Amino acid sequence: MELTILGCYSATPRPKTRPTSQILSIKNHLFLIDCGEGTQVQLRNCKIKFSRIKHVFISHLHGDHYFGLIGLISTFLLLGRETEMHIYGPKGIKEVIMLQLKLGKSWVNFPLTFHELESKDSEIIFEDEKVIVQTIPLKHRIYTNGFLFKEKIGDRKVDIDSVKENHIDISYCQKIKKGFDVINEKGVTILNENITFNPDPPKSYAFCSDTQFYPACIPIIKNTTVLYHESSFLDEHEHLCAATRHSTAKQAAEIAKQANVKKLILGHYSTRYPNIEKFKTEAKQIFKNVELAKDGIVFKI
Amino acid sequence: MELTILGCYSATPRPKTRPTSQILSIKNHLFLIDCGEGTQVQLRNCKIKFSRIKHVFISHLHGDHYFGLIGLISTFLLLGRETEMHIYGPKGIKEVIMLQLKLGKSWVNFPLTFHELESKDSEIIFEDEKVIVQTIPLKHRIYTNGFLFKEKIGDRKVDIDSVKENHIDISYCQKIKKGFDVINEKGVTILNENITFNPDPPKSYAFCSDTQFYPACIPIIKNTTVLYHESSFLDEHEHLCAATRHSTAKQAAEIAKQANVKKLILGHYSTRYPNIEKFKTEAKQIFKNVELAKDGIVFKI
């Protein structure tokens, strides 16, 4: 799993800061998470082959999280995209995208499906053989979801040496990976546990932006491998959290601690701070394994 | 008059090219002309105090000409703008902007007025004491207008030496500027023409993007000081003009020649060309005074 931070700053524009957008590479998918203004150019900057993006997850309908989506769709159109595309986001997103396409007389020539969200409970919104995605209801000024991306438990790992020692035909490998016992060339049943190792533990990534301090999300993100949690403010501006419904670095760390995640990534910094290192310093007072999101960097998960 | 090119490339995104947007500084106004994605960041890059923008002119509803507008309005909102703002653009622009504000529960706290255009004839859309703005109907895939910005004839210039020689009280200056004759300290009537010079000839700027070769616009832009005309293609791709309804550099030059403008600025280059100098070379075969728009540069008019 690999997370590319395309942008990680809050709304007010600065020449060198970009609004929220991320690419999660997971089990051969390229998931786009949020899509602030200018995301398509940043995808180019980061040399991401964006025709591979089929699923876009939009947390909420504040502009710094989705104003770049219509530009990206329009570009797909110009480039003659034919591959299907799925957009998961709050109710209303279909209307606004379709209205803009209609006004530009720009009809998409690829299947474009909207999965509009309005539930206040966590729900599974995507699932295939290897990955499952569910919403993380958050608390912001408007209806907002985070997203939890989980790998499913993989196949068992075949112990090739044991397979040979036990005189098993290698054509049984797929069956062995799936956990079955097999009969060897001598007609003896060999137990699966004797010829396989456990699969890697599945990894998970939780994206939580934007939200006020909201411990109700903890049961959903419990034991997550990596949590990205917004930290718009430093402690000195904690008084701004109530009206804006954002979090401080310390509050993000408190969520990480209570959820027992392995690593916390901070982002969505207010552009009032010239130096973001203080976010790390403050969060570390509560939770040890903290990293700072920065535009353009990649985290291996 | 001063024209700042914020962006001058066509739609397909590249890391270093920006879609159409310009700032025209004219008689104490900062007019924003078109507003492609990322315009607000480019305004910052060009150090333009964007709270001074009160009038925005949108040529047509293709994304590379207006997807940045909602982001700019949202930023005005965040910054607590109170000054009025006027948007001139095709019918539909109000619906799309208001829908996005509604979905974000982002109500503007400043007077925001839409002047929706649907006429196929040229019309005056803005006028004050010093400036007049009228539409230039163009021919593109969707309803599109260019805009003609004209200074009005200014006050007459007072010849201070003649005023003194003629024993005229200087409190008459305002009256003299307006063209009136005055009576001097000896009771003699002094003719205005003897104590003033002609005002500077009024300047004008015509913005024509996007359009196919469309000589019907020539009577409107006749004798304009500076014409910006789109040139999406070089001669080798002239065959693409019919389907896309764009122009070549030569066609832009032909319009400039027939309209007898003083200077032609080319722009809206397709991003397929690594070197834009050829646009100038080809246009110069038809019309001599050609300049190339480039992102971030300023033309004195």
C-alpha cells in the first residue's frame, strides 16, 4: 500500500500550498481521495498515470475537497477516456457535476457512476476480492465522511520446501494457497498447516478530514495501520475549533491513541502557520508515531 | 491600461501551463477576464490584490475558462469580503455557482450580482464615467462572447502657462477641463481652445477567445488598440479548426488585419506544441505587430 499526498493544506490559497487530495495505491487500485482545485495538475507533477483512477472518494462538499473534480472529469473527456469511473460522495455531487457538463455541452463518453452518500452510519461502499472500503461518519459544518480502506486477508503462503519434501504435485499450489489439505503422490493426506505459512496481516488506511474532535469514530478506525487525521490548528488556536469544526494536532493525536493505530499522519494545516513542524511537536506529546503530510510526498504503508 | 496574462493555454493540463485568465487594469478598475482552474493561486503568484476585483467577465462555460471562479468566490467568503462583486457571463453561470455555494452551506456575505448574457448581438454590459464594456459575439461550440473594453474620451488637458498668461483664476480649472470658456480677472472671455490641449485618444482592448475564424466580429473591434485573439493551432493543424471551432495563428492575424487594430496578442495555444514561437512566425506573414501571450507577463497598452 502506498499513499501519495497530492495536497494537504486547508482552503485559503497560497502559491505553494495545495488543498486536500491523495492517491492510495492498494491491491492494484489507484483510489483518489478528495480532489481540491488544481488536483489534475498535481497528478501530472507527481507523474501519476491518472487514466488508472477508477474510483474517487469525496469526503464533503467544501470546495477545497472537490472543486478540482469537474476539471479532472473534463480532462478525461478531452483525452477520450473509455474506462468506467465511480464517484462516491455526499448527495448533491451528481447534480453539480452533471450541471457543469450540461452547460459545457460536454457529454462523457465513458460510464460515469455516482454513489451518493447520505447515511449517518458507517457503510460499506466498495468491495472486491481484495479490498473493502467503508465510510467513517465525521462531524463537520456539513455532512462529511472519512473513508477506511482495508485489505482483506490474503491467500496462505505456500512453503515450497515442505511441498517438495511431502512429494506434492505443484499443480496443487492454488488449492494449497486457498487453505485446502491435499493428497500427495503416495496417496497420503497432507494437512494445509504443515505446508503453508500465515498470510501477511492485512493493512488498513483511515482518512479523516475534515472533522472536529470526534471520538465516536474510534470504534470504526480501531487498530488501523495508518490514520490520516486533520489538524487544522495548533493548540494556541484551539478556541477556533468550535466554530469551524476542525481539530488541533493534539486532538488528532488523542484519537490516534484511543484508536490504537500504528501511525498517525497529520494534515489539513491552516495556511496561517509558516512552519508546520510544531504540529508534530504538539501531537507527539500525546502519541509517539507521528508523521507530517507534505504536498507531493509518498508514504509506504 | 495594463493587461496581465494569468494563463493563456487551452484546456489539457500541463504542469507549467495555465488555462485562460487575464486581469485588465483600466481607469482604476481591475477587471478579471475568464477564470480557469487555479486562477486564484496565479493571482497570488502575480501579486495582484484580488480584493480589488469587482467585475468578472466570463466568455463561455467551458471549464478552462471558468472552473476557477467558484474557488475564487469561496476564498472571498473565507476572507470576509464585504465589497460587491459582479459576474457577467452566459446564462447558467448563476445556477452553477449558487448550487455549489448551497451544497457547501457557504452563503456569501457580500453583494454578488450575476448579469447573465444570452443575446446574439453585441450589447453594452458595463458603463461608468470613464469606461464602457460591450460583448463581442463569437462562434464556438457553445454560446460565447468576447469583450471590448473602451476608455471614454477624457477631460481636456489644461495648458497651465496659457491660463497664467491669460490672467485666469486657477479655481476655474475643473470648468476648463470640461471644455467651457471662462472669463478672466479683467472681464475678458477666453476661449477654451486657447488654454487647453486635446485629451489623449481613448484606448481600447478586445478579448476574443474562443472562436473559429469569424469575420462578423470585425465591425465591433474595428481600430481597436490591442486585440487578444485565440490561436489554438498552427497552420499544420488547420483541419482541426472546423470540428473544435478554434482558430489558427494566421486566421487570428487575418482578423487583426481586417479590423485594422494596432497590435495583436496571440494566446490559447493547444498544449501539443512544445514551442510557441511558431505562432508568431506564422501570424507575422499576415499582420506585422504581433506579440505572444505568456503566463504571468504584463502588456502596457
